[in-house]
Amino acid sequence: MGRQVNLWRSFSAFSLARCFGFSMDFSRFSLTLTTFTFRRHHFLSALPFVAGGVLLGTIGSANAQKAPATAKNPAPSVVAAPVAVPAAPNIKILLLAIDELPAPGVRSPHLATPADRGADAIVPAPLAPTPVAPDAIVPAPIVPVPGAPAPPSAKTPAIAPMLAPAGGVAVSRQPVWIVQAQKKKKVDKDADLFRLEPEPNRVFPRKPQAPDAPLAAPSLVPQIPQEPLGRARLAALPLRDALLAFGWRDVALAAPDATLVTDALSERRLTPHTLDALKEALAQLAAPDTVPSPEVKRNATLAATRIGQALGYRAVVVLHVAPASLQDGAQSAGFSLILADSARENGEPILFDEQGVNELALRQAGASTAAALLDKTLRTWPDVSAQSQIDLAATHLTAARALLAAGNVSDAQDELNQTIALDSSKGEPFVLLGDLLAATDAAGAAKAYRRAVELDARDGATLAKIAVAYSSSTVPDWPRALDAGTKALATGFDSVPLRVALATAQFGRADLFRKAERRDRAEDAEFDARKHLDRALELAPDDPTAVRLLARELVNARRFKEATQTLDRIAPRYPADLEIQTQYALALGGQIGREEDAFVAYARVWKLSGVPRADVDAIKYRALIQGFDARLYNLGKSAVQLTTGVANAALPREDALLQLTKLKEDMDEAQNAIGILRPPTLSSSESPAARQFAAGLMNQSLEQQQIFLETGQPLARLRGSQLYAQAVGQLNAARGGR
């Protein structure tokens, strides 16, 4: 009967296909539609067979359902309907696995004490208890079926460090300024002479594994053996899978050394201070047989909140797994989690112990428990409005201003990072952040200032800060410094730092032009630089701060000639300013033919600083002793000329006595300086003892000549002349007979 039913079914289907114009290709097991024309004779001839097939098929199906289950007629399998997982809200979750924690009681140098943090720092509040319905059931964690397609968010890269593919990704390097002009090449005089070009990529081939093995594909990353993953990282993998099974779509894995975190650190969106604070608080939470204090919980939540805001995740889950121990024949370990809501800035720790027959079962059980607890809490989180984020950002900005006023730079930077993460539509936080980074990271400060200008800070002061940052960075950017400085001047803003930055940039351009053998353009750039320097002195003629800045920038740019010309007029006004005198000494030391002035400047610096010993290199020592020899000879010669003029009645005795008193002070200063100066190597021509003896003789000569001017005794003048001759002879002996 079953075969007849199947035959009638097949015949009926074939007749219907012929009726409606279908063609069947049995070799490909596919049905192809050729035409859809109604053929009446086919339909009428197939109508009895169609009716009979339908009737017999219905009877056969009913009999098959009533027939008992046999080997030839098995019972149909019952397919259970899958249990639908409740849809999870769209919350981005970051799993931060931390394996290495500091020892209890050991503080990182990045951390500040609570007293340093100040009362204006915002401390997140703990999570408020959310009422749960009595019949609320926490769904059991669903273990994904092996081989099943992964959810979309499962594409998040693993924590394990990945080596770059052999194909190679270009290594990013610092930009290099390359001059366009080559030898005998015509260059447009009106065009810019320098442009920015990246350094060519460098490919390092791998070593073969065997002597006869072929070379492997080149790699841009050195092959470093991967270290085994820690307990927290291994436990984070099943925890992510369990959260995905609960319906959470965006779950990312990270670690302190992951690219996501290191990029935030390099871009100054996250500070090492925050990571160290999180590790310290987590170590206190994970300590056995201790009850965490409310302060520890607040510190942990605060650090986790800042990390979530910096990385762009609302939910931050910090995970640490303690070493496993044997209990009742099973392995047991403590799981320490910190769940923080970066949008509402609150959170709570989750601490529990878990057991398993081995480490794999222990991690799976801990992940299941943690996922159930996290899912239960995360589903109670309310939505956050944009206005609440703006209000919270304003609160952080106020706290940052107060911390800056108190001098707490580290926490002020954290508050500014939180402000920018919550509301990045205003330029003031970027300006304050640039002010913080200007002293240590000029390039980062310039980037922050530029972002502020792109938003709303288009005033001349911010543009001037951009010019200063670009001109003082480790790799100066002269074109951008000149562009920002020119725009600042166009707004009517003018200041000494701006003029100094423009002068430094013009001097940098002049150096590039000289290297390209474009002397005309170099002279034009130097002329513009000197105009900026003159304008800077006009703006603050009696401001030592402006003078220090001017001298420091010129010396750092190795523009010793310009620095000397400027400080020759300004340095005598500030004889007790250590920084100005130091820059003056450095500038004179870079000039040829001014060795005596350089020695005098260094002697003044050593006197102001009170150093007992001055160690210099061989080149500087040779220049300084040449300056000392010239200084000693000129002081003795001037004293002899003064006494000779008084003896011949060509010079008033009172005027000569005043001048000789000044010479005596300079002689004492030179004698002290040669006693402080230490040579790098001892030799007969550079012996400091011989010069010290000559300085002593010359000082005695000045004392005798001073006695002559005070008393008029001819013997004192004669004795002074003899001592002067002996000092000059001793000086020539110290110089090797030269």
C-alpha cells in the first residue's frame, strides 16, 4: 500500500508539472520553471490522477500516524522549541583581565595620597540596590555548542599578543623633514623648500629554522616567543562566551598591555596613575581573610570608571583570579571582579570562591557564576540621557580647575580626561589639557590645542600656544609653528613667547635653507627672526621671565651668535639671575674668539650656584683655561697702567683707586674659579696648580699696587710690578712656554 501511495504521488506531481509547464532535471535534483502557459488537454488528462493522488496521500498519511512504531516505520522525533534568551540592552562591556598585582602595602610612584587628591575630586558612589521581583529568575548560563557560528561580537580580538602578518604593515615612524633641493637642481624660489616625507619602511627577514630550510617571509615585527596566559586572561575567555550566550552583543577583552589600553596611554586619554590605582585597589580587594573598606571600593570604582570613559565602554568588568588551592580533593580559587558604570560613575565589587576538578572546570564554573551575577545586575541599569553626561562633564571641569589651582597635576589630568570623554564639544578642557602637557609632551599639547581651535577656541592666545608647542617639541615643526603664529598675530594677539617661537621657527628654516645652499632664503629667514627678537624685547624690556625664555630658546636652537648679541645688552642688568647668566655662559662658550668672556661668565655662574667643583669635558676645559690666561694677563696689565698713570700725574688718584678696587674683585673671582675648575686629564700644559700659583702672584701684585694708590709709597708700586712680571712668567710656564 505504501508503494502504491508513493507511485500515485509521483505520477500526480509529474502530471501537474506537465500541466503548468514545469521541466524537471533529475540529474541535478532541481526544478526549473520554463513557461507558465496553461495547457488544457494536459490538465484534463491529469485531473483524475491528481484527485486520486491527493486522496490516497491523505489516507496514507493518516494510516501512517495511526500505525505503531516499527523499525521500518519509526516514530517521528519530537523537536523541542528553543528557550528564548531575553534580549539584552545595548551596553558595551569591557572585560579587563589583570594578572599581576602589586604586593600589599607597596604604592606606585604614580599614585597620590588622598590628601593630595583634594576635596574637589569626584568619587563615584556605590551602586544603589535595585529591587528585584520575587519571581525573577536568573537564567542559567548557556554554553555555546562547539562548531556553531559565533555571535557578531565574538570577533573581538583575543588577549594573546598577535604577531604581524608576514605581508607586513608599514612601521609608523617619526616624520623626517627632507629638503627638496638637490645638487644642480633648479628649485622655484617662491615655493617652500621643505616638505614632510615618511621614512622608508624597513623589512627584517627571519632566520631559517634549519641550515637547508628556505627563508621565511619577511616580518616587520621581531619574533618574540609568546608567554603563557595568566589565570585572569584564561578565565576571561569563557566569561565572554557566557555573556554572549546571555544575549550581550558587544563584549571586548583587554589587558593592561593590550593595544586598546596602550593606545589610550600614548594618546594621553588614560594615565598610568589610573592603572596603578586600579591595581592597588584590586590587590586589596583580592587579599584573603580581609574585608575591603569603603575607601578601597570607591578607589577601585573610580579607577574602573575612568578606564571605561577613556576607552569608550559603559560597563567595565575588572577580573582577577587568585592561585588555585586544594580543598576536599578539588581545586578552589577566589574570583575578584569590579563592575563599574562609567556613564553613572558608580560600581560595586563582586567577590566569590569557586571549585572545580581541574583548572579548566574551575574557570568554566567561575565564568558561569560571574556571568549570571553580571547579567542580573546589568539588566537593571537604566538608560542615560545626554544632558546628564553634559552636567557630569561640567562637574569634572570644575574639579579640574580647583585641582590645578592647588597644584595637583596628576588628578587634574584625570579629571580633564573624564570631562573630554563625557562631553568633547567644548574647547576649554582641551586647552587646560594642553597646558598640563606643554612641559613634558609638547607634541601632545599641540594636538590638544589644535582640537580646541577646531571646536570653539579660535582666539589668538590658543593659536600662540600651538606655535610655542610646535617650536619647542622634540621634533620641531617649523611650518605649523609659523602658520599658527601668523594666525595669532592676525587676531591682534602679541606676546613674548609667541615672538620667541616665531624667531625659533625662522632660525630653523634658515638652517634648512643653508643646508640646501639657498643662502638668499636663509638670510631672509634670519632677518625675520631678528625682527621677532627685537619685538620680544620691546614687549618686555624689564621682564626677567621674558629674557630667560628668549635666552633659553636661542641657546637650545644653537643660535649662539644671536643669543650673544641679545644677552650682551641684557645680562648685565641681571647679574644675580642664575638662569640668565647660565644661558649667557653657554652662548659665549659657543663663540670663537670670546674665550675670556666665557670664562668670566662661567666664573659668575659657579659663584651664584655655590658649586664646590666644576667638571667639564676636554674641549670646554681647553677653552676655559685659555680664557683664564687672557683674563689674568689683562687684569694685571690694567692695574699696572692705572698706577703708571697716577705716577705720571695723568690720572686722578681717586678714580684710579675705584677702578683698581673693581679689578681686585674680578681677580678674586677669577682665582676662585680656577680653583673650582677640574680638568678631565692632567698634563704638564694643563696643570691647574701652576695656574693657581700664577693667580696668587697676580693677586699679590694688585694688592701692592692698591697700597701705592692709597699711601703713595714708591716701593709698593715697584713690588707690584715685580710680582706682575713673576705672575706672567709663571703663566707662560703653565702654558708650556707659549
